[in-house]
Amino acid sequence: MKYPKGFYSFGRNIGIKDHTLDFSVIYADKVCNSAAVFTRNNFPGAPIIVGREHISNGLLQAIVINSKNANVATGEMGIQNAKDICTTLAKSLGIDPKNVLPSSTGVIGVPLPIEKLLEACKTAKEYLKEGNLEVVAEAIMTTDTRKKISYREIQYGTQTGVIYGIAKGAGMIEPNMATMLSYIMSDFLPESGDLAGILKEVVNVSYNCITIDSDTSTSDTVVLMCSGYAGTIPDSLFIENLKSIAIDLSKKIARDGEGATKLLECTIQEARDESQATKIGKSILNSPLVKTAIYGADPNWGRFVMAIGKVFDEPIPYEQLQIYLGGIAVKGADKVTKDKLAAYLKSEEEIFIQVSLGAGNVSKTFWSCDLTEGYIKENAYYTT
């Protein structure tokens, strides 16, 4: 496995909730050009509040992450805890606390076991290993069933570098600026140095295009850190690879939705503009009726008509609307077509939905998963 140069990390258990990995650090041996995007939820977690301040100058050297507790709705104490974690880790690593970004994920409304976290921060340096990012991918998991990793090795002239991304997320997913948690490290720098602009562009066609349950997390964070050890590459090449990684991670999140059995990919075509495509794409994939029909292989195509039509401010003439599932035209389907559709929904683990609006020339793709009894079981007893 290839890693970007200059990055060290670890994941370990410190007993926040159980015996699985729950604490991790990503450290760069130099201050990195960095960018981040965060949740737009009106009640952001304490780490988001502190993280926004620390990333404001576009520089980072470390990320400290705990799972099993989100440090959300914990008031001033939660904010102070996040700051103390950054200060204590920075002292251990010999870096500026302002160059540390905190992240937390897990249950909301429960105070952090701060003493455990501060003790872990004090000894962080001794656990760091070069690369090792797949362990962090495991340590940030909560209800995830698998690690989410994607990386690209890039050759440019005589230079070889790596962009390496990890993510977590399986529930409370309807991003509006980011996903649950995702961290992307690179030893290449884009020539323009505009990491904030590039990250925003990439997030808009990847993380912001997934939904599992329509709930925007209080902890959504995407961070990009570039060490620059491999030199610079054209923005276009950097964006191409970053976008590929981000879409790959987004699909992994959607596929791993709580209780999910199928990955759904919905492409909206012939939209008037991006806003219209997004509203209608999310309306389809956020519909419990659409998602349960796909789970049950029920060829009830009327649910798609409903989901499109309920976007009241974007009316589409019914005559110009076209809906396809797996290439099967379903609007007005007869029994033979319904049988084909049912067979397709039953046999495939990836369901491709295509909707043509006939309103313009904009296309955009979104990802989600079906809705099953497993989602209810996971969330009905989440804290018990």
C-alpha cells in the first residue's frame, strides 16, 4: 500500500466505550497547506467550532480523532475539552496547538471522558508510525461495517506522489457541505495552491451527493492536507484524482448505509440547472417509499413520480418526464415491464436510476442505499 510522504499515524483503544479502536492521530512532520469543509447543521459539535478556527489560516500539522462520542450539545465544557485536547496533543508532538484539528464522532449529548483523552494525547508521539492510515480508517468507525479507504498513485514527469483518503459514515448522512468524517492526505500540491476552492469543488460532486437517511450530522468534516514533498502538479490533474477518491469514498459510505443491501445510483439528466438536479435527485433518494420498494423488489414506479412531483418549486411537465431503472423505461409500465423491473431489483446489488427532466442540459449523479429492517434495528437501540 502506498502512502503520501511525510505523514504518520496510529489508532488505538483508550476505553471510551468498548474494546474496539476509538482514538487516532494523523501527524505530518511539517506544517501542511490544508483546507476543510464542515457541517452546516445549526448545532455543530465542539470540534467543529474549534476546527473552523484552527483551519482558518489554511495550515495544519495534525488531526486528533475520537469515535464513540461526538462531543456535541456539550456546551462551553465541550468546547474547552476540544481545545484542551489540541493543546495536550500539540505539547506531546512539539507543534503549535493552532495547527491541530480535532474531530469526534459518536453519540450526541454525552460529555467526553476527557481524562482518558488527555492521557492518550500525552503519549501520542510514541505510537506514531509512518503511513499506517488504514488503522485510522478502522479507529474512526462507529456503526460502519467496514473500513473506507481510497488512494491514487500519480506519476507526473519524474515525480511520483500519492493522494490517500479515508472516511467513515453509515447513518445520519445527508451532507450539506461534507460527509460524516473524511481525511485526505497528499504529498502533491496543486500548482495554484487553492486547496479551499478545489476541495469545495470536489465535495460538491461527491460527498454532497450522498444521502442515507436525510439527516445532516452535527459533526460532518472533510479535511485535505498536502505536505508538498512530491512537488506540484497541475490543478486539473490534482482535481481529477481527488475527485475520483472522493466519489469512491462517497459510494463506499452509501453502500455501507445502516442495514443496507443495495447501492443506489441516481443520475438526473436534462435538468435546468444544478439546483434543480440536486433537489430532485435528493428527493428521490430520500424517499422512504422509493427506498423500501427497491429493497423489496417492488416494481412500484409510481413512487418515483411521487418523489419527483413533491418538489413543488421545480414542476416538470409529466409528458416530458422519463424514468429508467437499469435501463428499463418504467413510466406507464405494463405487466411484462413490471416483471422485468422486479427481476432487476431482486437480482442486482447496484441499482441504477436515470431520470430525464427535459428542462435543460445539466446532469448530476447521486448515491444512496435501500431502506431495510436493519436500519430500524440499528437506530431504535443506538444508545441502549
